[in-house]
Amino acid sequence: MSGWDGVHRILCVRLDNLGDILMTTPAIRALRESGPDRRITLLASHAGARAASHIPEVDAVIAFDAPWMKHPQPPSAEDTEALVTALAARDFHAAVIFTVYSQSPLPAATICHMAGIPRVLAHCRENPYHLVTDWVRETEPMDPPRHEVRRQLDLVGHVGAQTQNERLSFRVRPQAASRASLKLEEAGIDPGQPFLVVHPGATAASRRWMPERFGQSAAQISPLLDMQVVVTGDASERELAETVRRAAGARAHSLAGCLTLEEFAAVLQRASLVLSNNTGTVHLAAAVGSPVVDLYALTNPQHTPWLIRNRVLYKDVPCRNCYRSACPHEHHGCLAGVTVEEVVAAACDLWLDIHWRAAA
């Protein structure tokens, strides 16, 4: 394995968001499966670390909001020093730093160097010299960007790590599934009957389709496909979810702010269809195998639904791939151009395709 045959204790560094963690799970699985007695520790942001206990390939997690990443409250110098001490104490044989092409691995590589981790694998644009021992030259975006899952699988493939199972990973325990069913029932949803999950939120304003259109789409999909409607979101999105619920009609109910991450995954797992902005919800749905209609803002090209049945909706615009959290032109053309009628048609087409394949 290119010198990684004796590597057993591996630190996987992924410091951005929940969806990024989920899209990295196939690469983590490849590392785990490609050597005997491997133990994987995930170094993640506090947001990403929430998923770790539900990823079977991860043995331990360290939560750290790195100062070189976008976080509202960066750590102090003392916190960073404490991280180095904690990493050094675990005596890792190697580290893999997972990044998108617009991120530099060098700050994390420096932390690994200070912690005495002898091998570091990463993509890097500039010559990292001794900070990255297993250097994969960064070729994106000069070369067309790969899907995020493929990018990370290619990275670990550089040291011989392979897996036959490239699906995203997230485990839902039976007790969480039971709690989710109870919460659905308490909200007025029969979990034994088909339901549509509508997720109108997203952390970046540039990735949010209009809430009134979510509601109007759900109001039309519900009678056409004979589905109940569950509107989801976190506690900060209760008002948004309520706006969508009112527009979606009498069969719609909101669970915004009522579910743990694992319970949310259980609801997605039971859903007949998921209608969502392109956010962590899409990748969580992919991890539990649920079909998705994805309102895909063209801020970046590499985060489409992975290995699930889906429909991806957007309008092409000259400013595509802007990588901006807020639309720099304030027209939101890549999403605003998508109509309710197109969403309803996509949902019906996807549902018919699922049933046609099941009957074939």
C-alpha cells in the first residue's frame, strides 16, 4: 500500500460541514477495509462531528472548529495547542486530510506535523515539502471538478485504499427509528402510509429556493401521489417550516426543531420522496437510501445526490460555480428560474420511475 502496510491508527481530517463528512464516508470505508486492524479517528468541526457516532467506519471523534475554516467562533491559541497535545498522545501512524479544491491542506498538515504524525496524505496545489509525505497534486478546477465522493475515493486510492461499497454511510438504530415514528404520529402523520419530506432550509442563502414555492409544490404533489407532507428543519427554521406547512395544505405537518439528527435520518429513511434544497439533508437522504428531488443551486458542481434515485433541478446561468454563500448578483437565477410545475413534474416522474423499476 505504498508504504501504508503497517499503518493501523489513522486520523481522518474533515473540518467542514455534515454533508461533507457524509460524502467522505466511502473514502473512510476504503481506508478501514484496506488494512488489518485499522482504527479510524475523525477530526471534524462540531457541526460535522454530530454524524460520527452514526458512521460505523469511525471509531472515535475529536471535535475542533479550526481557525482556518468558516466558523462563527474560532478557537483560541490555547485550544489549538491542546488539540496538538491530544493528537500527539494518540500516536497516529498516518493522517488523511480531506479538502475541496478551494481549501488548502497546509494548516491541518502543520497541526499533524506538530503532533508528530509521520505520514500525511492530501491534495495540495503548492509544493508542501515535508508537511505532506504522500502528496497528490491538486488539478482542480483546471481539470473538471469531480464529484466530492469520487475526489476523496481517488485521494485514498493513491495509497492503495479501495472499497467495493461506495455508498454513503449513516447508521440509524432501531430505538431512534421507533422514536421518529412516535414523533410522526404525534404530529399527525401515519408513518405506515406514504409521505413526502419537504426541507426548505439551507445554511447558505444562495442555496435556498423560495419557501412559498416549496409549499405550493407540496400542495400539488400531495394529492397527485396521495402523500402526506412532513416539513423539516432545525429549531432556527421553525418559522420557515410553518410558512411552508401553511401553503402545503391540510395534509402537511411540521417537525422542525423536534428531531435529533438520528431521528431526522430515520424520518428520511421512511420517506417516500424527499424534496430539498441542496444541503446536508440531500446527503443524509442518500446515506439512508431515500429518493430525492434536489433544488440545486449552481454555486458549485460536485455535490449532487450520490447513488440514489434523484432528479436535480436548476436553471443554467453564466455565473454558475460562483462558490458564494450569497448570490453575488442578487437574482438567484439558477434557482429562481425553477418553477413549481417543474418540481411537481420531477416528483411525479421520479415516483413513477421508482414504481416502474419495482414492478419490472
